Amino acid sequence: MGITSSNKVINVDRIDCDGSLRVTLALTAAPDIVSNPTDIALVLDRSGSMTGTPLANMKTGAKTFIDIIAEATGGTASGQIGYGSRIGIVSFASTATTDTPLITSVNTLKNAVDSLTAGGNTNHADAFTKATQLFDPSSGNAKVIVMFTDGNTTTGAPPAPVAAAARAQGIIIYCIGLVGSDGLDVNALNDWATDPSASHVAVTPDAAELEELFAELAANITKPGATNIVIDEVLNPDFAVTSIQSPNKGTATMLNATSLRWNIPELGVTASESAVLEFFVRHVGQNPGTKLVNQSITYTDNEGNQVIFPAPTVSVECDIVIHPEECPAPVDLTIDGCSDSVVVDLGDVYMESLGRVIQMDVTVKNVCPGRRVALAAILTEVDEQGMEYQRGMKAMTLPAHSYPTCRDVLVKCIKFVVPEDLDVSGASTQAMCNPRNFKARFIAHNIDTDYRCCEAELTL
């Protein structure tokens, strides 16, 4: 069968600017269909949401699947699937229908696909039941269900137990999902499919890609496993590899901060098997946005399997970063090879980050014992026309004192920072010695008081 499925998934859909995520690469391979005859149930969604383009594209994909299986088993001229393999068609909406049993006639299978019409709800449980009933338990053929759907279960029994019972009988389940008008529960597809779900589930939001997904699965089913597999992963430059877990098949090596290589000597040569690699990456860029995790990923093997991995994206949320000072412009200079010293006039250098710090003290008069005081300091700057511009406000609590009489309280070192780029003095240049005019206001009142509104409750 060759590579029967491939996938790439990430464990989160959102990270912080310096956040990390886990990437999972997965492959499944199985022996050649010629030496390993296979019965395949194509289970096709014809619910109401499939009306129009989705149904047309699904039909094209399903018929392409049939053609590829037939060609691989020598049936191009005869119109028959050969070497003991068979395909059956099950379609479903509110209920499921066995459109053909397991047969070898390519034309009959294609006519069954072409006759499908869309309408009704979505009953996945009945679809799995009818598909399972196609298989003969006494047959030595491998058994595969290819489930296609574009929506969530809307009628019938829960499908997960039915799919689990099929898997328990040795049936391999693959799921192809189209994100339809009513959404798609990818977790449900993962639950129905054979483990690892990462290599048995493929999902697309674009109906135009269905033919490609069906064709990739069919083409890989016909190949004799895979040997000398090499997968090269290159990350988007905004990400870096932080660690690589040991894969269950082969070895993985970090080539540099943004790339790795996974080598698998052989996979699925004598029986269906899966390979999984997990690695962790961290976002090292400075800008937010929705970003592709990988820049590219390539696959090669000795059998020429064609493998396309998904390109997952993650939403990156970064804090606002401000660079108040630009990097100084450089001045070029050259030192001759035989010179012991050089004298160069590099021009003028100006002071950066000009500004003032205003530190104020204020005395609050007649603060009585046992009374906390709320104090606000308000600073404004005044231009030549007397207009005031806000430069800041600070509010603070003065703790109560325990002296026997009311006392004055000195509040020291109330600081305001006034950068020079806020200067409204009217001077033609912003320099350190420009005079600037400010006004400071203070507001103070007691927090603690024994006054209560009529019938009000006492609060602390």
C-alpha cells in the first residue's frame, strides 16, 4: 500500500510572543495491495450540506480513488479491480445505504458514485454499521474503511462506539473531512480513526482539494510500503526548535536552530505500521499575527511515494514593543594595513533621551488622628499662550497617625517624568536648557469619617 496517510499537527492554536508548541509528524505505511489484497469500503457523505460544489468534488475524488486502485491492480484495460482486492460503496445522510457490495467492476462503482444526491441529516453511526457489514469476517483480505464527511453528527446513535467495534475487528479506518457549512468536529474524526489519528485523518476547508486527498490515499495504498524515508523539516524563521523527542521509528536529528531531519529505514514493508515524531518549537520573532509554523517540509523514499503534509498555523500574540531611540547612523572609516594609529573626525554626537524629573514635596495641613487621607497630585505644562497640557496624575493613600491632636503631614518626593519631546515652550529647538513652565495641583480629603447617610450600613 505504500504511505497510506501523512499528517502534521500542532497542540495549540494560540501562543504568547515567546511561547512554545508541540509539533507532531505522523506517517502510516502498509504492504503492496497486489501482494496484500484489500477490501475497501468507500463511505460517502450525501447529507444536505453537501449540495452543489462539495458533492461534485467528492464524486470526482471518489472516482479518482477507484481509478487509481484499478490501475494499480492491472485493471486499466479490463475495467476490473484485480489481484483479489475489492471496493464497496456506502453513502449516508439521515440513514446509510449500501450502494454496492464489495465488487471489482470499475464502471459499476463509478455509476454508484455518480448517482448520489444530497439531502437530509448526518448519521455517522449507521454509516459505520453498513460499512462494517460489507466485510466477510472469514476473508483473509485486509479491511479498510475510508470515511468522508463534511459535518457533525445530527441524527442517529453515537458513532464512536460503532467505529470502535469496527477497529476491534481489525478494520483500518481513515477519515477525510471537509469543513462544511455546519462546521466539523475534528476531534470526533480523530476518535473514529485508527491510531495514531495524526496519520489516519486528513481535513481540508477547501472542497477543491478533495480530489487530491482521495488520490493521495489511493496512490499510497497501492505502493509496497516505504524504505529509506527522509523527511526534512524547515521552520518559519520566526520559530526555533527547542527539543526533539525520540521517534518510535527511525532517528531524528536537529540540523540547525530552524531545521531537522527524520530518517526511517523502512515502514510498512511486512504489515501496516505507523511512525510518529514529536518536537517542540518556540516563537522567537518580535511581531504578532497568524503564522505558518513550517517554511517547508519535504519527503522522499525509494518507492517514490508522494506525501503532502498539512501546513498548520498558530496565532501569536505579542506585547507592544516600542524602541524610543533609533540606532545611530554609522560613520565609515578605514585603517591602512601599515598604520599604527588613525585620527578620524566622526562629527557630532548629541545627548539622547533628554528630559526632566520633577520631584515635589507637599504638606497636608491639619490631619486628625486615626484618619487616612487620599491625596492626588496633578501636573500640567503651560505653553506661551497659557494653554495647559496634561503631564500626569498620581493618587496615593496617607496612613493614619496616632498623635493626640491634628498634625501637619509632609509628603516627600512625588516624582513626575517629563520627556523633552513633550516640550510646549515654543522654543525652536528642543534642548536640555529650554525653560519649561508647569503647574501642580493637589487634592486631599479624609478617607475615614464617622458620617453615615440615613439608615446606611457601616462598611470598612
